[in-house]
Amino acid sequence: MPAPKPDLRASFNLPFAEQLEFFRGKVPLDTEHWDDIWQDAHDKSFIVAGAKGDLLADLMGAVDKSISKGTGLEEFRKDFRQLVAKHGWTGWTGEGTPAGEAWRTRVIWETNLRTSYMAGRYAQLTDPDLLARRPYWKYIHSEAVTNPRPQHLAWSGLVLRHDHPFWQTHFPPNGFGCQCRVTSVRAPGPDDATTPPEGWDKVGENGTLPGVGKGWAYAPGRSVAEGIRGIVEQKAEKLPEPLAAQLISASMMTKAFSDWFAHPEKGTTWPIARIPDADAIAIGAKDGVRVVVLSDETVAKQVRPGKHPEISPTEYAKVQETIDNSTHKVQESDHHIVYLRVNPTETEGGYVTVVKATKVGDKLFLASFRRLSRDEAERDATVRRILKRDTQ
């Protein structure tokens, strides 16, 4: 009796650390259409076309439940119906018929589970120790697919080095519903293909590669950390102030931010807050520049002994909170503004927080951020100067 054909969907019930880490590193991003963000930008953003705000966050939680607890599509559909009713979401594509709802929920659920699964596999496959032992990757078409795409079937058994350009655009999934996968091998076998089919990298008139769906020409998980910084800063400058602040704060709860904070690459920055238009204009910010960034140099200064090494990476999300709820705001020079939040009910760990936003060139930099107890605040020169100034 022949062995049953493997179905990659069974692995969805077996979450692994890299898959969950990838998914939880995403930032919920309001969009109108699925292609409002493109290709590997989906690595860093969780979107459901048309869903926004709290509804989007709840839908992300429902997908997280499927990944972390191994619940299936039907459970996700129950959660979807409940959330749609709770938030009063109407007008979504697929609404109104059982077939439409079944199609839409499958697309949301399967796309997120499959891309997160393969992003987790990408993280495993690129582990340096594994690459040293098994530097080749093999494309495998799922035998569970009843109507295979001809190109995907043709790629099955193709073995190329992990750094071959083919994997940058053809690492699966390569379209909605694609169940292909990749495994590592020591070297090509005698029956393995070692050259991609002719024309594999030729872009067609519709802007897509042969066999690769529109918007799927990327390797899930390949550029997560760098991409989060880029997309957050780009989007935050264009979004309305409350949404920009929400996006930035969410990005600082990701592992990507923690990793960057622990070892920031020289010359890099991370979006840390969005200041009001009037404040940005007052300190001479360039038109459209409203996002304050944290630099690698400031991180190094903050964490060194004698400064503020006690502040955790995720605590930097309070920078935005301090700006939004400042009790004192002083423009101390043409290019320098200080936000101060005094919390009279607290005696430790946050009685005063100071944020200095300084314009340097075309950017706004976070110059200082600290959390002070009541006693520390009474001795702090900046705090004393601001409080004295505001009482005169």
C-alpha cells in the first residue's frame, strides 16, 4: 500500500519558535487593498484589506491563536465572524454569501500561516551552522496539490546554493495557495536539476515572473529587521498623527527592535515617536519631517554606566506617551524642544520623563530619554530649570 501523500497543512498544527517569532514581529497596518504594501513589506506588516484599528489588532490575535495553539481554519472562521460582528465591519470583500466568507477567511488564514511557516523555515535554513554543513537548498512541490501549477512542478527537485539569486524571488510560497517548500541538502544528487529553467527571471508584460503570483516574488522573512525600520519611518511620516504614533509604538514591541537596540548597526536609526506638526515647524524641521528617530550613537550613550542602562528597549514606547501627555513643553533653542511629564501620584520609576527632540540636518533625533524618581527629579538640573521657568 503506497504511503499517504504529505500535506504541509498538517504542519500548521505544529508551531515552532521561528514561525511564531516572525509573525509576532509584524506590525498591524491599516490598508484599503492587499497590494497597498508590496512583496517583502508584508514581512513586517499584518494587513487585512479594509480592516483597521482595533478590528485589525483582533484579527491578528486570531491568526496568532491559530499559529500558537494549532487551531484550524474552522476555529479561525468562528473568530472572524465574532470579530466582524463585534466591530460592525461591513462592506468587506466576500461578505454576504457563505462561499464569499469561506473564500475570504481561507485567504487570510492560509496566507498568514503559510508565509509565517516558510519565514520560520527561512530562519532555520540560514542558520550559519546549518549552512556550513548543508549549503544547498532543494525546491519541493507538494504532492497534496490536486491542480499543480506547471512551473512549480517543474521546479520540484531543483537544487541550488542558498545564495543563488533564484531564492530571492522564488522561495515559496509563490502565490496564493502555494504549498511548495524548501529543504537543505549537502550537495545536489545525481538526479537533481542544478540549473533553473530558461527564462525563470524574465519579467513578463504583466510585471510578474513566470509561475510567481503578483506580489509574491520575495523570500518571506529575508529582510525583517531592516524592513520594519524602513516601512515604519516611511509610513509614519505620511499617516495622520494618531495612526503614526500607534504604528511606531507597535514597532517597538517587536523582537526586531529589541535586536536592533542590543546591537545597532553603525549609522542606523529607529523611528521612536511622532511629534505634533506645530512643534516640528517650531524647531525648523524640513517639510514633512515629523518622526523623531533614535540613533545608534544615542543608544550607546544611554546604556553606558552612569547614564540610563536601566531603561529597557520596550520602555522606549513611553517616549510617545510622554510627548502626547506632557505636562511641560519648552523650546530651549531654535532646534531643540524638551517634553516633560510629571506624574504626581508616582514616587518611583517614572515620576518624571524627559524627551529632547533635536533637529540635525533633515532629521529629528531623540537626544535624551530618562525615567526619574521623585528624589532624582528634584536634583535634575533640566527638570528644575523647566519647573522653575513654568512657575515664574
